[in-house]
Amino acid sequence: MRQKAARLGVTLAVAGTLAAGVLTAAPANAAAAGWFPYQGFRTLTTCVQAGTAKLIMENYKEYDCRWDSPFYMLWLRK
């Protein structure tokens, strides 16, 4: 029984370390490229409309609508 508990503890520790590494790696790459998340939208159409408005009315170079369950996240780049 102790071996099972020890294996479970090691498995959880490794899983936690991997999850933390994945969570910190993705935003760092996006931030290095100048992208940042702005707002989530229920439909792709509203996300694209908001992104287009940001390009026209503000000083952004690009936008991207990415599926981030349960919504589309609008990413902007200056």
C-alpha cells in the first residue's frame, strides 16, 4: 500500500511540474512575439468584428481570433 501511495505522490509531483512548465512557456512565447490576449467572444464573427475595429480605431498591427474553449480569444499585436 505504501508503494502505491509513493508512486501516486511522484506521479502527481511530475504532472504538476509539467503543467507548470507548459503554462509558463506558452505565454512567454506569445509575449516575446508582441501578442497579448484582449477579450473572449462567443462567436468567431464577433471576434473578427472586434479585431477589425481595433485595427481601424486603434494603433494595432494585427489581430487573431483563436479558439480557447468555451470562447474565441481575441489576440492583438502592436
